[in-house]
Amino acid sequence: MPEVVAGYCQHTDLAQTRKLQRDLLTLYRVDFSKHAPPAQLARVWQVWDSIPVPLSRENKKLVWGAVREGARAKDFEIALQWLLDYGVAGQVQRVTKPSVPLSAYVERNAFKLFTLDVGLLGAMAALDVAAILQPDQLFREFKGSLTEQYVYQELVSQSAYADNPSTPYYWAGSAAEIDFVMQFSQGIVPIEVKAAENLQSQSLRSYRQKFGPIVAVRTSLSKYREENTLVNVPLYAIGEVAGIIKSVAQAH
């Protein structure tokens, strides 16, 4: 968030930075009270507050029972859509088949929910700022979610300025899941997210064997490398993934 970044550049105080993030979250809740349909306000808050919950699990799909015990999709679909339209949440839907067009293979009731900023996600989850710099066990369990949130933001941002915008989806099979799949002019490209330097990925290997994509992307803390049509993109450069995919596809 611009105000948070500007504040940190000014005072370089992580505690003050987190306070700014919490203040922004409070302001969002105030805005919800002003603009959300009164009959939906409580549900809007419930959906908003539930965003960090599934992201802390290995299976990050939103389960309505995590929002409210016994809840069903129809109970919260209006509140969810309001948050999406308001621009503070993002939805990544699951596709049953990674084929063109991806939108034709969407499984409507299976999706992951993200917020608009990785820093706000940390604040919503009440993560200790110091734990990010000196990771403890709690942060190690959650860092994959923060990384996936960051990559989601970058993918959405780069797509917004592309000539042919591409929406992120995700794919899951019986024993494999790919964090993001996106439709480019080169075809459907899987994007696997790694929070560290470990490059082992059974899911991506299985996906490539099954679907044979022209390019597959893995993003991690490791440096840039190409292994035929598999390319490792450093996390800091994931916003350039569209150009990288085009270059690798042309080379092969």
C-alpha cells in the first residue's frame, strides 16, 4: 500500500508500519459500514475476516464453514460479490481442465480468496512483524500463503497493463494442485509458487507430464534458470512473467 511504503521509507520502523496497516484495516471496516447493503454488512465482515483462514492451510480453497459454522455458498454469495466489486478482495477460481478458454472450465463453487495487499494480509492474520525477519515456526507455516498472495498481486497487476489481459485461475487434480494457471497467446501456462529455494514440485511434474504445456513457470527465491520449457523466475521478477513466457516459447 502506498501510504505504508511511504511511511516505512520515512521512519523505517516495522512496528509503526504494522500500525499503519491496522489503521487501514479499520478504515476499510468503516467504509464497509457506509457502503455495503445494511442487510449484508455482518456477512461482508464475516467473509472479509475469513480471508486469512484458508490461506494458512495446505488446501487454500475457501470452505464456507470457515466463515460461519454450517454456512452454505448461497448464504454469502452477495457479500462475497460486494467485496469483489468493491476491489478489496480477489477470487481465483478452480478450473477442471487447463484448456482454452479457461473460463469455460471454471468450477464456480471452488475458489481461493485473496486480499488486495500482502502486507494487509499479514496484519489481518496478526502476524508478528519481527517473525517475518526472524522466522519462527508460525511464520514458516504461513509464509507460503504470503508468497502466494504476493504472486497473485503481481499477476493481476501485470495483466491489467497487458494488451491481452489474462485472469489467474488454479487447477487441482486428484493428487496435484497448481497454484495458478493463466491463458496467454502461447497457450495455458502453469505457475507454481515456492516460498523458498526448494525447487522440488511433484504437482508441477505431474501437470507437465499430463498436459505438456509449451512453457511451465516456477517462481521461487532461486535465480533465473531455464530447463528446456521449464523456467524458474525469481519472485522479484514475477511481474515480468508474460514477457518471459513469450521469450521462452519462441526459443522452443
